[in-house]
Amino acid sequence: MRFLGSIVLGATLLWGGYWFAGYTAAKHVAEIGQQELQRAGWTVEHAGLRVLGFPNRFDLTWTEPQLATPDGAFGWRAPFVQLFALSYKPNHLILVWPHDQHIDTPAGTLRLGTADMRASTVLQPGTDLRLERATLIAAAPKLVSDWQGLSIGATELRLASEADASGTTQHLGLNLTGLAPDSRLMALFDPALAVPAVIEEIRIDALAELSRPIDRHALSGPPPSVNALDLTEARLSWGSVRIRASGRLEPDEAGYATGDIAVTVDDWRKALAVAQALGMIAPEVLPTWENAFAMLSAQSEDPDTVALPLSFGGGMVRFGLLPLGPAPRLR
């Protein structure tokens, strides 16, 4: 019996030593991460860091954390943020945010409120801490601007990323449901459009080919650049308006996207009217767009549906010969 007690006591002491070593390592890694961000020009501040959770977890809580980009244009602050890891599986991290956060932008401050917001991240074992997969879920997110209190909310936001074996290709997913601008934003639309108050779904499924894996070195150096983006599916559902897109884009020498994206629009007449109400199409050019869409729809089995080939090149996005605007930068 005494021998069994000695074994239990020894195992307890060993586990306690392991937890204390993990506790020390967790604080050290958190401090290194903060230092690397600061060396990169970021402002990183907090009122304190606690590590609890003995014996089965490492629970890190930062009080009053604040972040700001090197140019000071954007910032983030919250009452706290928490990072959890099981002591026997420290490469699986759970990040939990509070119900209220603040995002500072050049246009003013946004308050982000959520019923629940957390992320699950799995890192490959090793000193590089390479990202293997990550998922973020925000329940009932709502952004409120300090400018006239304008707001926009949603039912749920889901983001996911999973790397291949090399770590250089990320499978990306986004699903946003129940997107609802407040009544003052909806008032921008002509009531005659009969646009639903809720955008049912925005969905993106894509593969991003990166210059290198995402790991801890991205904190202190330039982030991985995008070598190619395969858009498997992008979908927006808003009442009778349905927009779907797919294609492949690659950066040119200046980093601007080049390639082709095929876009399909259901109920294109209402889609054009909504685009004009949002200021995306000037009233004087609306007839040009209507004529072009009418010609395209004549080639479709459904006269309410059009297929739009969009080309990216020379830093611009074009529909045929019509320039639509600047192309996004992938690099």
C-alpha cells in the first residue's frame, strides 16, 4: 500500500513539474509573441497576464489588451481575451473574446458585439508553430458605428482554414448568415425595390496558394504572399437576387490580380437596381448596363439570369470593354 502511495505521489509531483514547466513556457511564448509584434512596429499593450488551469489546462487571460497597426490607422481593444490549451495537447488552442470589443479605424470607432466568439486553432508541433487548421465562430455578431450609431448584424459568422501537408496551400471557407443592416441603412434603398431586410447567406469556398506556410515568423516579418487564388464558389443570396462566382486569379508583377472570374446573376434587373441604390452604378450609365444584361440574358435559358465573364488584368477589372474598377492586390 505504501508502495502504491509512493507511485501516486511520484506521478503527482512529475505532473506538477510538467505543468509548471508548461506554465513557464506559455508565459515565455506569449512574451516572445508580444516582442516580435512590437519589433515589427505594432503597438501591443495590456494591463496584466494570468496563467491558471492546473492541472489539466493552461488558461491565459490578458486584461485590457490593446493592439494598433504600425501606422496607427487601425486598432483593437477589449476588456480581456483568453487563450486555453489542454496541458496534454498544448498545440490545440482555443481563443475566446468578450461580448464587447472596439475596433478603431480612420473613419471612426466600431463596437463589435457578439453572443459568443471563439476560435479553435491547431498548430503543428515544433518551434515554427505552423498553422494546421483554424476555425472561428461568432454568434450574433453586430457592428455599431460611433457615427450616428449605424449598425449591421448577422445571425452567425463562420471562418475556416485548413493547410495541406506542405502548409503552402490553405483551403479557406466563409459562411455568413442572416446579414441585416439597420433600418437607416435599409432606407438607402427605394422601397419600390422590395428588397428583403435580411441577406440570407454569403458563402465563399476557395484555395489559396501561398509563398510559404503560415507560422510564428509571420508576426515579425512580411506575411506569406498569395501565389494564386482558386475561387471554387462564392455565393450571395438576397431574396430573389442570387449571385454566384468561380474562377482563378494570380498576381502580376505589381501584385494585382490577373485571370478570369465567371459570375452568374439571377433576377439581374433587381440586382442592377440595388447596385444603383448603393451607388455602385451611376444613374446615367444604368441604361448601358441594362442593355448589356438584356443581350446576355437573351442567350440564357432563363431570361432573368445572366452569365458575366469578368477579366482581371493591368490593375483593372473589366466586363468586356467596360472597366468596373481597380483589381484587388493579391501580393
